Amino acid sequence: MLNVRTKQNSTVNLRLVQAIAKETRGETLARLHASADGLSSKQASINREEYGANEIASNRHDSRIRFLIEAFLNPFTIVLLLLATISLCTDYLFVPSSQKDLSTVIIMLVMVIISGLTSYIQNVHTSNAVEALLGLVSVTTNIRRDGENQELPTTEVVVGDIINLAAGDMVPADMRLLQSKDLFCSSSSLNGESNPVEKVATKFPRIGRDNDYLDYPNILYEGTTIVSGSGQGVVFATGNRTIFGKLAQDISKNKIKETAFDVGIKDISKLLLTMTAIIAPLVFIINGLTKGSWLDALIFAIATAVGLTPEMLPVIVTSNLVKGSVEMSKHGTIVKKMNAIQNFGSADILCTDKTGTLTQDKVVLERHYDLEMQENKRVLELSYLNSYYQTGMKDLIDTAVIDAAGDELDISEIQRDYNKIDEIPFDFSRRRMSVVVANSDRQHGEHLLVTKGAAEEMLAISTHIEKQGQVLPLTDERKHEILENINDMNEDGLRVILIGYKKSPAPVGEFSVKDESDMILAGYLAFLDPPKESAREALANLKRDGITVKILTGDNEAVTRAIGLQVGLNVDTVYEGSDLIDKSDDELKEMVEECNIFVKLSPELKTKIIEILKANGHTVAYMGDGINDAPAMKTADVSISVDTAVDIAKESADIILLHKDLNVLEKGVLIGRKIFGNTMKYIKIMLSSNFGNILSILIASSFLPFLPMLPLQLLIVDLLYGTSCLSLPFDEMSEAYLEQPRTWSTKKLPKFMFFFGPTSSVFDILTFAILFFVICPHLVGGDYASLSLAQKAIFVTIFHTGWFIESLWTQEMVIHALRDKALPFIKQRATWSVMMATFGAGVIGTLLPFSGLKQALDFGKMPIDFIWIVFGLLVLYILLTTAVKQIYLRKEKFLI
Ligand SMILES: Nc1ncnc2c1ncn2[C@@H]1O[C@H](COP(=O)(O)OP(=O)(O)OP(=O)(O)O)[C@@H](O)[C@H]1O
Ligand SMILES: [Mg+2]
């Protein structure tokens, strides 16, 4: 986590913040030429001209140059440049003018350009694709413009704008608070501080030490989030001029969750580097001792080292992820944090919130009953006052109340009759919200407290009920009756909350949570919250794919059970939040396994359940849309949200669904698995063929009287093979592979390496033997030892050419042999992209010794018929690998 307090922020900005924090609201508004009623659209566009849009100008230019440098400064190109310099000396600078030859140098430079450009294009493509995808997720802010509150894109925010903030919002720019109500703000994304701090518009900071500006009570910073309460502020800095603008954006975009997969990739890179660090010196010493030329041995050892570095690994991992992200976006799924895709494929448990994710994002108020279970306009009127005047968090419930009242009541009259005085916003521990209104009809305006919330919570603070206009005490019997009624409605799949009121609560300013007591219950609000049409099918598909679905909700048992049944979940066991408290970790470990429906959960308990499931060894996905889901989303291995979710949830999510259709979830999972498979394919094949190459090179170096291949030739094989591997993200996985979640494990890798590496070495050595004992002596006219120096040189070039062709083809073919457990080409076949890439690379490599580049690359005269020998060896090689696969699969469940 970044520690922003120690970070040097622009001191100019900080001075502005300090000045504004000391001013009165009026002074700040005057400084910004703003009014508490908001800017006009015209003024806003003038301000935008002056200060720019509320965007962080990403320095595209810089990143392009950085990509370019990165693309050309890697071990592969550096070694090539080194070889080119040596060749420049040995072929051009220090030789008589008749023998000057630049062709080798040029070839090496061309290789540098090809390899550099490929990775540069790849990187630019990746960053463009990522930006385009992120642009699809809508981020809006509630701005007061032209005297009206409007939901506008966050980029439209300008200096001087009046912003309304509610729980769940992200602060869109730096602002001075003008009003606040129980406003709590979290800066955890900036400094890791998980406790939200209260912000108060009327409180001034004591400005002493420079570093505590994050705690100024009357200032809000871009990138922080509103956890509860509501407020209004005036913007004084946008885009790049905000204190944390750049930082906040970078964090939210690139916050990398280190996944098991990432750790695994790092382990593999380390393993390979260690291997190289041991092998390269060994190759150097063996060849130095046996061949006589230490310079040649050194260059050969360096080329070997380059061959062993997995320079394509990062490129293949990212291009796999980009490919997956783009594919998912076609199904309306936006991947915000790309490395989460693999976890999506590995997930074996999906926990989900209920409302808005599993159910439709439209909740309808079905009934507004009084306590006698009769439709009652006054109940609706009270509810409307509560939902309309509260500013803390407009959720689906409030929207439903406002909609229903709009249809049935004269809402302009209600708004005229009642003015809002005060409120206590919703929070997830009280599970209710209150509004105080004054009746403007009467002279002294009677004050009325209206509260709505979860049944238990409302019953706990009520002492009376209203029945037929009469106020009666709330007896145990009546409580029981109310709960029965709610249960009946719940069983019909209706969500129920209670509404109550109280006359003349404490006066303004002294009004607090304590006043939510001695209330009079007025009625029931029952909402229809039906599951998404696609839910049942989607959950069944997920089950078939090996994913267990669990509902984690703050709602009660009856409703959740009803929804659970409708979507086809097993609802036999249901645990309440209170069942989980006081349980030992061991008990919890069992409880989370056996139960699929958890109700009345606090946000902390949602998080706890995820933690325990993870501790049990599961890869857990979490889908949610509320403020109360954000902590759980941060804990889960992969978190999913919907475009209609609150900012905090969208912020915490790795993946965002743009459509209501839950079937895209399954598609996403399958794409995740494919990505995982394609990446694993590259890793496993690369590891085993590297291991095989090491063996072959060590053996060849020990027994051959000359270097088995020239360094430049080795690099060409590496370049051709590496380039053809770039097609792997375009490969498919077999259906059998996609059926189950796969989790990352490095444990199986050594076994795979030890099985398939030596298999390819067997053929390398067979090729050495055929070349050394049969083909070369046949073509040159005698055994190596018996030849003259000139003949020996020809012998060696032919040998090099033979091994060049054979080793290139075995590398290309091993992709086909190991990509799936069946017999390649006959029982299974890669996609056309992979076929073209691998065969294309093989053909190009084979043509080189017969082309005009033959001299420059030091290839010998190889008869065309040699191709048939290579073909024969390849067929044998594929058959042997297939046999070894069968042996391997006797003990192991999966190949890849
Ligand atoms: N706008 C509201 N006004 C009053 N009470 C509310 C409101 N929203 C939620 N509640 C109460 O708080 C409880 C918990 O909130 P909520 O249902 O949003 O939790 P959740 O875990 O997100 O549930 P879900 O899975 O249904 O989304 C609700 O069951 C309801 O009783
Ligand atoms: Mg919810």
C-alpha cells in the first residue's frame, strides 16, 4: 500500500488546501466564484475551458516511449546486439577489405528489430485494449447545475461545481464541504487506513503539522469514498490538479491483487533464472575445455542462457489476458483487473448478494399495508417522506417507494406540505433510516420523525402501534402477530420492511440516533424482488461447471429461502449471522461448507465467510453491488459487480457485468478457464522443452569435438519458436478441460518437466548420432577424425544445419504433442492460428539453409532428402511423446 503521507505532493496544491480549510464556506464560494445553488451549464463550460476536464491526462507519450525502451532492452535483444558488435569487429572492422562482410551483422539487427517491434506492438495493443474496456464502465456524479441535481459523468465535474455525496460514492474531485450529515469517509485506497473518519462541514482543522491534511474535517479528496452519511461540497481542484488525482487513478486502475497465479509465475521465473545461472557457466566451461576457443564458448554459453530465459512468458501471459478481456467484453463483461481472469476460471465457489445481483435491478413496492393488512395511503405517504428526503443512500427500496408514490399520490402536494429538517442516514448495523420533517401547514410546524427499516430493528425501537387511527401499546402478542404476517408475505417471495413514526422528536441540532425510540409502528412495506430471468439457468450451468453457489445476504431467512428455491438452490440449511458469532474456527470451517444460504449478515460476517472458505482451500468469487459488499469483494479471489452498483462496489470489483443476463457469468468462467489453460500450456511446454534442451546441450557439449550449433543459429531457433508461441492465446482448450475449475499449483510442474524434457532429448541425441556418424561422413567423405581442416569445417556446418532444422521442428511439434492428452493432428488439433504459426515457423527455418542467407548464417550444404529423415524422426517423436503421456496420465488426472 502506498503511504501517501510521506509522498511529496505538490506543495502548491497543499497550500491551497490549507487556505481553503481555514476559510468560511462563504469565503470559499467567493474565491471560486461559485454559488451554493450550483453553476449554470454556461459557467461550467467556461470553467472547463479554464481548468480542463476532470480527467487525469495520462501521459500517453511517455508510456509509448517507455514501451519502446522496454521492448528493445531485454536479455534477448541485448545479447543479439552484443553478438552484432562482435561480428562487426570480426567480419568488418578488423579484416582486409576483400573479406569485409556485413551480412551477419545485418541479420542480427533485423532480428533485434523484429523481436523489439513485436513486443512493442503487443504492449501498445494491450494498453489500448485495457483503456477502451475501462471506458465502458460508467462513472457518474450527482452535480447541482442550473438549480437542479443531475447525475452526470464524473469527467464533467469542474471547479466551482456543487456536488451531492451519498454513501457509496467516490469523491470525484477535491472539495470543501458545505454541508454534512453523519458523513464518514474512507481513504483506504490511498493510505490503507481502514477506519473511516468523520467529515464535518462546520469544523475547522487546526493547521499545524503539514502532514495531517488527510484528516482535515471540512475537506474531501478525490479518490476517497463515502462510507456512510451524506453531504454537499464545492469543488476546488479537478483532474491533475487534485492532491491525489494521479495516485488515486493509478491505484484504482492497476491495484494488483497478487493472485496464486502471479506468485506461481514469479516462482517459475525464479526457477528458470536459477537453472540458467547454473547451466550457462557449465556450458561455458565444458565447451571452453573441450573445444579450445574460450571466446566461442562464452558466446555459445550466453546464447544458451538466452534460449533458456522465458522472454516470451510475460508477453504470453498478458496477451492471453487481453485476449480474454476482449472476448469477455463481447459478452458485456468488463474486466477491470486483468489478472483476476485466471482466478475467475479457478473459482469453485461463487458467493453472491441477493438484491440487484441475483434478483432484478428493479424492486417494486407491491403492498403498503397498515397493521391490519389493508392497503393504506398514509403508510405510503410516510414512506415517501422517508425515501424522498433521505440523502444517505438511494437504494432500490427507496426508488421503489418513490415510484409507487408517484403513481398513487400527489407528490407535489406532499413536498409542499412537509419540509425536511434532519435525517439519520442508513447504516448496516442499525438497518434503518430516519428523516425528520416539519409540517408547513401549521404555524409552528409540527415535527415528525419517520423511520423505516428491517423488521427486528423496527420492533426493537417501537413501543406502540397505530391501528384504525388509534395508538395502542405494542404487546408481545401484537409483536408476534406482526412477525407472522411478515413471514407469510416473505413466503410469497416478498421482502418486507416496517415503517414507523414519532411526533415531536428532539429539536434540530440535538437530534440523534437516541431519538429512534418509543416509535409508533404504522405499517408494512412489501416489495417484489423477483430473481433475474436468467438466474435459474445460469446457476444450473455454474453447478454443472463445478461451481457451488452460496447466497450471503443481509436480508432475512424467509425471503431468501423463497428466492433460493426459485433459482434452484438447495435451501435445506440456512444459517443466520447470529449463528456464526461465538463459533470456533473449526466449527465455522464446517458450517461454511455445508450451508448455501447465509442470512442477516453484517458486512464483516460476509467478509469472514469468504475468509474461511479461502482458508478451506477454495478459490472464491464474490458478486455484490452494495456498500456492505465492498469489504467481502476486496477479500474474495475475484469480485464481480454490476454496472448499476454503487461506486464503492464497482471500485472494489475486478469484473463488471454490463447486462442483466447472469448467463454471461458462466461464459466468463469458461473464458477464464481457457485463458488459464492456454497460459499453462505455454508454461508447461516451455519448461519441459527448456529442460530437454539443457540435457541435449550438455550431452552434445561433452561428446562433440565442436559446438553443436552456432550462437546466432541458436538465437534464430529461439526467435522462431518464441514468435510461433505468440499464437497460443488463440488456441482452444478441449471441452473436458473446461468442465472443471483448475487451480494453480506449481507442485506438478517438476514431474511434467522430468517426463517430457528427456523425451525430447532422446530425439536430439538420436539426431546428433545420425548426423555425426552417418550423414556428415557420407557427404564429406569420411569420419570427422580422419578429415583435413577444410573438410572438418564443412562437416561442422552440415552438422549445425541438421541440428538447426531438427531442433526447430521438435520445438514446434511439441506444442501439438503436449497441448492436449490425445494423439495430435488425428484425435486433437490446435486452432488454425496455432497450426499456421508453428508450421510457418518450421518452414521458414527449414528454408533458411537453402536461401540466399545460407552464407551469412554459416549453414552447410544440406541435401533436400534430409527433410525426410527429419519427418521420420518427428513422427517417431510424436508417437513416443504420446506413449509417455499415457504413462504420465496413469498417475495424474490432468496433462495441462
Ligand atoms: N432503503 C432502505 N430503507 C430501510 N431499510 C432498508 C433499506 N435498505 C435496506 N434496508 C434494510 O436493511 C436490511 C439489509 O440491507 P440489504 O438488504 O441491502 O442487505 P444485503 O445484504 O445487501 O441484502 P441483499 O442480498 O438483499 O442485497 C434489509 O433487509 C432491509 O431490512
Ligand atoms: Mg445488497
